[in-house]
Amino acid sequence: MGLFDRLRGGEGPRVAFFGIDGVPYSLVSENPETFPNLSAIASEGTAGAIDSIVPPESSACWPSLTTGVNPGETGVYGFQDRENGSYDTYVPMGRDVQATRLWDRVTDAGREATVMNVPVTFPPQRDVQRMVSGFLSPSVEKAAYPDELRETLEAGGYRIDMNSKLGHQEDKSEFIEDAYETLDARYEAFSHYIEEDDWNLFFGVFMTTDRVNHFLFKDYEDDTDQKELFVEFYKRVDEHLGNLREQLPDDVTMVVASDHGFTSLDYEVHFNAWLQQNGWLSFEGDDHDSLADIAEDSRAYAFIPGRFYINLEGREPRGSVAEEDYETVRDELKAELEAMEGPDGETVADRVVTKEEAFRGDHDDIAPDLVVVPNHGYDLKAGFKHTEDVFTTGPRNGMHSFDNACLFVDDENVNVGDADLLDIAPTILDLMDLEYDRTTFDGSSLTRA
């Protein structure tokens, strides 16, 4: 390591984190020939499968991964959340995350952070040296700070996300071409600012992996004629990660992780249609498309993915379930969800967890009352438009899973073991030799004492 490497980033060890959204550990561990670089990190450092959070949806997962606390503390439970005391809903953005982000702890300690393409970070913070927000951002122009970053990214063809609608086509060649273009531009941006910036923490996320998994994962698992498209794409992902690893100075620890696992999708489950058919939910009129259209006699409603809310008197504007009946009604709904079977006779739910089991914190007032963690093969939907069928199939053939997320750390003194998503933030702080109050995290550091 040269003098320049020692001076960059100030004092103390540094960490470069690369997110690979939705990549299951088994995909890497079972295909070392496709992933020679990640396999090298596993061999020379440590790696393993980790659990995600409840629910395993990217909008909830990334706030938890980057803060080390559960949604009851972050205040973000999914792609759509409910306003307190109303049936209005909103899409959580960066300002809705109520817990302290990892890079804020780094900057508070007087060090520097570069943050690129992390979901649920729009609008970009101006108290880190450089940030381009990720998933849910409207455009690179609005998502990048400072202006120089926007200009560089736009000149390099950088995109916030790929065009997932291309995956709806039977021929996936145009979809994969778009995926490569998005992935390669992301890599070039990461590579540039690893060299350009004086950082202590570099935090960047590849989200295109999640998009490819949604439309090709079953092709991989079932060994169809489109499997090769999937495998070749992941060879490129691993190649980029290997190049980034070689680029990092000696005082940097590389961490790679996903926010949830992935599995094949057999059926989409439309829970609000199921609630209607089983007497739990009704709407005012036939032309309904939002939560605000539910009728007063409704006892429950659902959000994706598998989040259920009791229509509670005093909490919901037109609540029909009295507070003294809450536990009884919730237990009834929980039992019916646990018994629910799919078209093939298999149970839909691996388990159904209550809000008290899944969430805790200062922002659990909008937490779902129940969450279904599905068995593999069931993708949990919950729109409010009229749908006749509870079980359908669509263009996607892959879905998120709670289990089998991945964590790779290029340090043999880290022990993945029985870890989950909430352990990543305190582990990174320990790798950077930054002090913190361990009681502020729901997770624990994986570094060996």
C-alpha cells in the first residue's frame, strides 16, 4: 500500500459496500464457475446465507439494512404505506426513513461517504459528499448531488433503473440487453467515484439483479432454453464485482450483500380478492381502485406483500371492528390465512406473524397487524381494483424470499453464521473502527472479538 492509499479517506480502516439486490446465496454457492470472484471472497474471507426482514420487500429492506433496525424504527413497511387516521396511502421515500442511516453515522464521526443508487433515498442528502438516489427516484437530474455528479452520470448513460416492462415480452433478448446497459453504466459510475472521491465509506447498489430475477429466475431453476441468458448476465455481475475488488486499496474491506433472497414463482395471490370472497372486505360501488373505496362493514384489508390490517374502530376512519374484539378478530383472520391453500393443495403461508412479533419501535403505529411470510412459489399481491381470481399467473416467474439472502465479507475475522439483514450496519461500523451504542441496533456485529 502506497502513501496515497494511506492518505485517502483520513484515518481508520475503510469499507466499500456493494449491494446486489435480490441475489440468493445458493445461486452463488452452487455455481462457482459463474461466480469466481464472489467465490474467492467466500474462500479468502467469509460468506453465507442470511435472513431478510418481515416483509422481504426492497422498499422496507434497504432502510433496515442501512440503519440496522426493523421497520418499527425506520417507519417504512413496504412500497405502499398508510397515513395515520385515514385511508390515504403514500409511497415511502428517503425523508420517510426515521432511523439514522449508516452513512450519517460515518459523517457524524468526521469521515466521508459516497452513496450511490441505494433504494428509498430520494431526495439525495446534501450532508454527504456525494449521493445519487436509487429506486423510486424520478430522474438522474433530480436524484444526484452535487451538480457535477449529475453531469458526469448523465454523460455516462447512467440510469436509476432499467425498463422492467421489457420483461413482459416472451422474447427476453431486448430485456437482457437493457439490463446489461443499466448494469454496465452503474459499474462504470462506481468505478469512477471509487477513484475520484476521498471516502471512508463507499455504498453502492446494483438493483438490476432483482429485475432479471423477476423475469428469468424460474428459467434458471427449471433449466429452460432461456437459462443461458440468466447465467451470462450473472457472469457479467461477478466480473464487475471482481474488477471493483481489484481496484480497492489495501485498507478497504469489501462487503457484498443482498436485501432478500429469490425463488421461483408459481402463482400470484390476490389477497384483497380473497378477503372479499371470504367476507372480510367489501367496497363502496363496483368502480373501486384504492383503499379509500372500502365499505364500512369491512373487517380487514391487505397491502403488498402479505401485510394485513384490521379495519379497527378508532384507528381507521370507518373502522368496524371494536377495540375489545381486536384480538379475537385478528386470531380468526390469522387462522384462516394459515389454512389457506393454493391451486395445488399446498399451504400459501409458511407462517403468519403478528405485529408484536415482527415490529417494535417508535414508529410501529402504522405497522400491519399480521404479515404472511409465504412458502416458496407464491407472490403476494394486494391491489384494490376488482379481480375475480385469487390465484393468477403473469409475466414474472421469480419472487422475493425471506430466507437465502447473501452476505460476503472480504475479511476472515467476520463470522456470518446465523445472521440477518440487521447485522450488516453494526458489522460495517466495527470494520471501520467507529464507536457506537450497541443498544441502538436490532442487529449485532459479526466481527470476531
